[in-house]
Amino acid sequence: MSVFPVRRNGKSMKICHILTITLITLLSGIVTFVFSGFEATANKRGPVNVPSRREFNINNITTTDSFPYPDSNYLNDNSYHEYVITQDNTFKHGYAEVKACARRFPEAIIIGIQKCGTTALAEFLGIHPQLAVKKEQTYFFSSNYSLGLDWYLHQMPCSHGNAITIERTPQYYYMKHVPGRISEMDRGMKLILIVCDPVQRTVSNFAMAKYRNREHINSRFEEEAFTFKNDHDIRVNENNLYVDKSRYAKYLQQWLDAFPRNQIHVVNGDAFSINPVQELRKIETFLNIDPYIKPFHFERTPVSGFYCLRSKSRRLRCLPRTKGRAHPVVKQEYLSKLKQYFAEQNELFFRLLRIEGFIW
């Protein structure tokens, strides 16, 4: 029984019908307004659709004006940096919560050489959507080996199932026990070695050491790299650390003993500094990933002469200011002595790796 009396005449029924339609229209408007607000909020968050491993396609991915795949302290375990390629080459990124994101052991390692461009190489490779690059050095296979594989895995960046993880520790090249340790973990590991003019590398190493230890290094480059018995007997100091690290052939055999030649890719560091795209494309082939990196990703700065990554808005992302620091002025006679000293080592290095095209 209804609380209110119902009058069943035609006029009352008509009024009820009108009120019902009005109420439905009002509720519909409220619902539309609420969901429009949710949609507007969602649109501000950027793209969130992450392709599954089977759907992953290089043509659906893009770079970003921030470097891809930040390290593990930047993303939590359930997050992953999503990249979407757009037709006009704009750079966009968004975040998505996906369980597919995980830390994975590296399939490639940049093993050296210090002061030949390993930092820039890691940064530039990082724009490729099929690579997850650990840019900070882990020193795992050298000084942190006792921390174990679980620790090593936790240092790796978060990546999707198709990405190849890469780490960079140029100290590895000189350590006798490192090749065996890497091979024991993964016999199929791919190694990337960037090399440069050993004379310039030696000077650059000295400049870096003096910058970091100003209070301990008061000598000039010549006093470190040479021994002076008299004005006519000037010899290269073979015991000097900066000189020794430029003797590339000395440390190469330990890597050839642990890995087949086709798993070692040599990057011409001098060519890389002039035309990074050319060398990066060779690495894409070596890693068997899609060709992606193009000239528009880079712009050379007139002040430093170094390349920076750029977005469509032309906002540059450059290497730290400590890169490209001023080198000491060294007399040509000393540079010539170093070049002559390294010549035999260079020839052996080229012969062992069966490479050419270097002008040292």
C-alpha cells in the first residue's frame, strides 16, 4: 500500500511522466559531467598503453627528451618508462604500471676504454627503445664481485621483455680476473670496446686525475709520462699508470682467451666523437636490434664541440660539464715520442682484432 494516494486520472499521469523524464535528464547530465572530469584528468597523465611482448614493435615506440630506462632507484618495481614513436618525431613519455617490467642481467657490457667516450656511448645508446642502459658503473666483476649476483641484478634498470640490458664499467678492460667471471656468468655475453688515440687518451687521463686530486698532483704531464736522465735522454715512463692504460694490446689477449672474436665489437672513439650516428648504427647491427638512431637525435654544441641529445623543441641534454675539461698544453716533441712509443702496441692491437681504419 502506497504512503501517498495515487490518483489515476489522465492529468496526474501526465504530470508524473513529465517529472520522470526531467529527473532522468538531470541524472544523465550529472553522470556525464563526472565522467568528463575523470577523462580530462586521465588525458593529462599521458599515454599509458603498454604493448605486450608479442605486440612490441619498433614502429610503435619512441625516444624521449629524458634518457630512457632510469636506474632502479628512479622507478619502483611495478613501474616502467613507456616510449611511443610519433610520426613528427616529437619526444613523449609516460608511466604505466605493468608487471612485465623487471630487472634483467645484461646481455652486453661496455668494458672500456676509460677516457675514450664510454659515458657518451652509454647515454646515446640509451635513447634506443630496445635497450635498457645502466649508465652508472657497477664495478661488479672487479671490486664488487663478493656482493653476489642478486646485488648485481638489483643494480640493473627496469626494462620490458624485449629490451637488451647493457652495463658500463670501463675498469673491466684492465682486470685479469674479469673476463673469466663474465664468461662464467654468461658465455654468450656481447662486449663493446670503444678505443681512441692512445696519445690523447693518456693526456686526458692525466687531466682527469689532476682535476680530481688537485692537492696530490702538482707535477706537469711531462714529469709524469717521461723520465729525464738528461736533456738528450728522454724516455716514455712505462711504469706510469696513464701510459700503461693506453697500451691496449697488453690487456686484449685475456679477453680473446675468454670470448670468441665475434662477440667483441670495437667502436672507433675518434670517429664516434665526429659522427656518433655512424658508430651507433654499427652497434645496432652488432646487438641485432632494429635501426633507430638518426642524425636528428643529436646536435653539436659550438662551445664544447661535443654532441648533445635533443628533443623536437631543441632542448638539449648534454653530458656533465666535467666532460671535455681543458687538457694541459704538451709540447709536440713529447706527443711525437708518445706516438712512436705506442705505434708497435697499436699494430698488435689491430692485428689481433683484425680491424683497420684507425689513423693513430
